[in-house]
Amino acid sequence: MLAKCESLAGTELASNNIERIVSAAHEGRIDSLVVDYRTEVYGRFDAHINSVQFVNRADPELDLIELATAQTVLHNGSVYAVAQSDLASASPLCALFRY
């Protein structure tokens, strides 16, 4: 899965951008999601305007990676937990889109 993320990087079929991934997960467009199991990114997602707002406080209810993971699973996508060192970029996640 990691190799596929790397080979599709920079195309419309993959992303490591958290805003794009959270939105796509909510819409059910993620086929596979690779996440760093130790990283948390805090923020809020507003589905009405398709927007992510990052926050500085650690609040488990505001973990955007957890949100993307849950939405991916709810929409029958696959999630793979890895260590950050296994990811090709500094981003803590990579998504492969269905479309």
C-alpha cells in the first residue's frame, strides 16, 4: 500500500494533504488510508462548507486523523496503521481515492 501511495503521489488519485483527505473521507471517496498510528492532528471539520479548521489544543474529540480513519471505515474503505518512518513524506497519512 505504501508503494502505491508513493507511485501515485502528485496525481488526483492520491493525497497526503489532511484537508483534502478529511473531506474525501467524509464523502466516501477514500479506498485506502495509510496513517501514522502515533500522530494526532487537531481541528474541526465543517461538512456544510467542506472546510477544516486546525486548533492548537489536544482534544481527542477533535483528532482529524481519527475522523478520517472512522469515515474511511464507515464508507467501506481500508485503513493501514504504520509508523511515521514508513511514510514517504512528512505527512502523517496518505490516501488513495476511489475516484
